[in-house]
Amino acid sequence: MAKKPTQIKYNPLWEVKHEYTHGKDLITPGTLVKIKNVRGQFKFQKYVKNTDSGMEWVDVLGQTGYRSFYVYDLKGIIKPKKKRAKKDNV
């Protein structure tokens, strides 16, 4: 028998979104992001804003587990590298 999916109940003072716009980039869950002064890359999970204090942070998933960083520490997304076309030497 499969488990029933349960809806997560967050703190009522938190505004939780699963999308975040950083500059021109729209970040969705699973997008790889870089964080300032932290080695490695992380998968974006959600954006959270505390409506009472005004603090904003992002929850990410790294190799060591779940971590949270302030929005101003977000460096940007990791875009896939573009492949160059090979030139024929004739």
C-alpha cells in the first residue's frame, strides 16, 4: 500500500514559493545554483520570505543535505555549456 502524499504545513508567517527570479533568470526546483563563498553547486528547492521580519532565503539541496542561504548570497544559476561546432580544415 502506497503512502498518501501529505501537504507540508509551513509557519504561517512564511511566504513560500517554488520559483524565484534572480536577475533575468527564472529559478525552478532542481535548477543548479552557485552560492557566494561556498564551494560546490546546489539544487534549488524553494524561496521563503518571512513576512514578519522581511528576511528572505532560499532552501537548496547539496551533497551534504539540505541547506539554507540568504538571497543576497545567491550568485546565480549554472547554465549548461554550449558545444562549439567543429571546423573542417581543408
